[in-house]
Amino acid sequence: MHSLGIDTGADLKQRSSLTLPQASLTELTHHFGKVGQYYYKIARAEDDRPVEANRVRKSIGAETSFASDLSDVNEMLQELEQIAQIVEQRLEQHETRGRTVITNFITYHCSNSP
């Protein structure tokens, strides 16, 4: 690849986009054989392989966004209870339990001051 001026994925994409797409596929196949088609697709973020999730889940959570800020404590507690119930259901589905609870509260203040 280096002899063709291809050092990065961006170089590969640019090189295979300079000409007609079929011509660049032909060029890559000519230079690299069967793997040329793979390079052609990967440079365009085309990957037909199935996703294989093989990592153990480390967290289970739930979140929500509100159309407007909540200011009433009872309303906040009600919403928190609903979110906690969702997490509880998910824990039961995965037949696991939690050790740590983390909460995030995000506020957004927007002012139109000049």
C-alpha cells in the first residue's frame, strides 16, 4: 500500500474515490487480490459481518430526559421511582444484582442575554 501512496484509511478512501467507484474497486482488486474488495468496502465503512457482542455486561441502567426542568421535589421522587423500577426489571431480566448506584442530574440554563 505504501508504494501506492496509501498510508492511512483516509488515503485509501481518497484513492478509491478519485475515479469511478467500479474502477477503484478494479484497481484495488488488481493490486491486492481478493482482499482488495475488503479494503474497498472498509474504506467506505461498509461491513456486512454480524456484530458479535462477546463482552460481559458491566452495568445496567436507565435514564430519561424531560421537556422542562423539574422543580417540585415530589415530582422528582416520582420520576426517580419510575427509573429505579426500570433498572430493577432489567436486573431481574439478566438475573443479576447491583452493588453501586450512580445518579446523574443535569441542569441546563439558557439565557438570551446580549
